[in-house]
Amino acid sequence: MGYRIAQFTLAGALVLGAAAVAQARPTQEVPTLWHGGTILTMDGETPRTVQAVVTRGGKIVFTGTQKQARRVAGRNAQTRNLKGATLLPGFIDAHSHFALALQAAGGIDLSDPANGEVRNIPTLLTAVKRAAEQRGIAKGDWVVVWGYDQENLDEARHITRAEIDAVLPDHKVALLHVSFHGLIANSAALAAAGLKDGAPVPEGGVMTSGPDGKLTGLLFERAMYPVAGLMPRPDQQGMLAAIEAAQLRYAREGYTQMQEGASQPNDIAFFTSPAAKQRLKLDLAMLPVFTGLDPLLADKTVQFGTWQGRVKLQGIKFILDGSPQARTAYFTRDYARGAPDGSHPWHGQPVTSEAEFLTTARKAHQRGWQLFVHANGDAAIDMAIKTFDTLGITAAGNRRPVVIHSQFMRPDQIPQYKRIGVGPAYFSNHTYYWGDVHRTNFPDEVVGYISPLKASKQAGLIPSNHTDYPVTRLDTRMMLWTAMARTSKTGVVSGADQRIGAYEALQALTTGPAWQAFEENRRGRIKPGLLADFVVLEKNPLTTPVTGIRDIKVLETVKEGQTVWKAE
């Protein structure tokens, strides 16, 4: 996902400074001794287990034999018998959009079974109209629909403004594409945004018109901003009320650190407020979007890379291209199916120009802030590599730029990542959700190199894996499976040679994202001195057949020695 659906305003508070009120960390003075199951430390390139772990004060103080652990823990220690379950370091979210988890309740989710089966355009329109009526959305108000994907419709095409107008002419309607790189708007929404027929397509945007010259309602990348900026979002009280449920989605998947991967100024102001920080039970790393960079640079109290309570500004997020499933990612080759409007030839385009990227990235780099770059297509990845080289970034400098998605890499780009010290944040779920779609645009050898975790590991890179939630659902075992199986919805394997084993897949959820966020000495392993952040799984992924990986249950999530979620 690139630019989030939000109000793109730079007004409001931006700072995370010394005056921020830090939430007190939970303390656990009485030691706790964990034993009685498989304890997989993730400490090293090969699997290592220990019999027992002792925690105290939110940190790990001992790992080793059960006999030694009992001596360290003492007679008054709490004892936690795993009863054959598997204890792992808490999972680290390498890339998602936590703020959207707080906003999702305000829209109509097409994946919600309550909306009925959406298999074609008529059933989609029926579901949206019925949901709007049930919610009592008044005429003139917004109807926001989540999870729209034309590839899941029998017609395999985008719905049009006219089709939406036919059922909801008096509401402002926006269907958010599943990639969150675009939307379909009806006439009322277009009018509210001041978008008229014949309007020029903005640079870095996709906006289509029909044979009659009228806008079809399809707005992708920078063309979507006028509509996106008007869409309603919860007020502060609504956001505060949603934090608990949003965190629960992450905790029940075993996450102990979350990410807000495209933070707008209002997100920063909200999550760094005392009221929001008091409600956070999990750690939250934020990536401010580069469009708000100058105000951040101007405020000398802003701190990056330092935890303030449970919140940290991690680095600056740049967006170079769009989404491959939306056909807006930037490639060196053409899409077989052409542009979103079906026109040919089309290989996508940059969302941000090379000159703009270099100028803004240099400002952040000179300030010492970490660079996070969204790049899906190989041409966008070329842009990232070129800019890193221009800035003089090398592995020896330990700046650790992260290229988010790095989706359609070429083999020759792997050694360049190694030379620069890039941490690729991969998205293996694409092989399942859109592998079949990608094969309609690109040859097998291109699709087979999606998220090349195996090649990256062999080259000595430190990759991570993510869901890009809400683009795909929060499901850590699904992520393990897609990295190991690389199998599509129809059972076709994309790149069997890029499959990895369970241990490597677990590294992409623990040690990989920890390293990419300069957190390797705080989390990601079960080792004395690190945070007592754990996930308890029903079964050991290392001994579970690939076909059973998705069925492994999360039993408990522990943050700094305190249980934050437990299965009933």
C-alpha cells in the first residue's frame, strides 16, 4: 500500500518531542519461569531450542536448562507450563497500516459475510445499497466501501460511475480498491471533489474517461487525492474508542510490535497524544509520509528512532509507484492487459518523479533519518537503487534503507541491495491472492520471482515479510505458508525455487523486521537482556507439514512479561 486514504493536510501538531508523556512500561518484579514445551529462540541462522526461560521486569534474564532456570528464578517465581506448546519471540509487523484498523469500522466491508456474496457487479451494487440503507446513511452523506477488487468479479472489469449512480445517485460513494492505491467514485463524489469531465490527469495519477468523454469514476494514485481528502474519518474520540479492538487484531496474531506504515500529520498528532499512548499495549512504529517532511525538518524537537512510551517515529516513507494488482506499479516491461483502462502499451509510471524523490530523500538522509521506500515494479526498484547510490548509501554505513514490497525484483537487483545494505520488506501473500492475476500480465519467470526470499537469504540480505494490512488480512500463519508454499488460489506455484523453510519464514517475522528497524538488540529473539515479548503457538512450525502451517493456532501473546491476549 502507498498513500493511505486520509486527509492530506499538513495542518495540526506534528511533533514527538521531549514534552511527550511516556506511558509507564509494565513491570514484573516476580520472576516467571517458562518451561514444558518447545522454546525456539530464533537466535542464530539455524534453529536453537532451550528447556526454560526466566523473565523479570519485562525482560528475559535467563535461557537454558530447566534445572538452572529454577535456581535463577527462585522459590517465589511464577511458573508457566507450556504443556507441549511452542514459545517464540513475539512477531514484529514489518509493514501494515494500523491507523486504517481504527477507521475500518466506519465503512462497508465487502468481505464481511453479513453483506452477502459479492460475485459480480449487480451483487456488489445490491450489497452496497442494502448496507447503506441498513446504516441509515442520509442522502448527501458518504458511502465508503472497503475491499473492492475488480479481479474478484465475474465481469473482471472496473465498475463505473454510471453504474453506481443508478443505485445511489444521492450519496457520495467511493469504492476503495483493495490495494488502497485507488478508488471508484460516483458523480456526487466527483462533484464534491471538483473533478469535472475533461479535467487533465494529474502527473503520477490515473484517471479514465469513456468514449463519451465523461469521467468513468476510476481514480488511481495521485488522481484519487481530491476525493480521498474529503472522505470522513473518525474524530479523536472515535479513534480512541477503536484502539482496543484494533490492537486486538494484532495481538491475537502474535504481534508485539505494530507499524503505521504511511503516517499523515493527523496520525502522528493522534498517536503521540497522551490519551492515545495510555491505551497502547503493543509497540507502534510510525513512518511519516514524505509529503509532510518539511514541517518535521523544521521542528528541532522531533525525535526519530527513539521510543516515547510505546510510540516511535521510525523513518520517512516514500512512494515511488503503485500496485501490481491495480496495474499501476512501474515496470521495465509492459502489462499484457494494458493500463487500468485497457489501453496499450502500458508499463506503469512513477507516482513520484525521480527528481522529487532525490530532493526529499536527501533532506531526510542528511538529518540521519531512515528511508522507507515503497517500490513494487522493477523500474521503481531501479529508481530506489539509483537514488541510494546518489546519496552515497552503502552497507558499510549501516543506514539500512528498507524497500517496502520489493515485489517484482529482477535477479540483478539482489546484489545491488547487498552492496547498499537494503532490507527488503517482502509481501509473499501476493503469490496466493494475486499470483493468478499477475500471470495474466507477465511471464512465469517474472511472476516466479515475486518476493524472492530464498535468493535474498542466499545473498546475505536480511528480509522481512508482511501483510500490508488491510490489503491482506492479519494472519501470521498465512504469511508463513505463502512464503513456504508460494501457491495461488487455483493451486499454481509461483517460483518453486524461491520457497523457503519454516525457520527462514519465521525469521522474516522476527529477526528480519527487528534488524530492519534497528531493534535487533531489543526484540526478535529469546535471549537474556531482550524484551520478554513472546507468542505461544499450538504447534511447532518446524515440525508441522507445510499443508498444516495455516491451521496452527495462536494460544497467547505476551508483551514484556504480561499477557495481552489469550485464546479462550
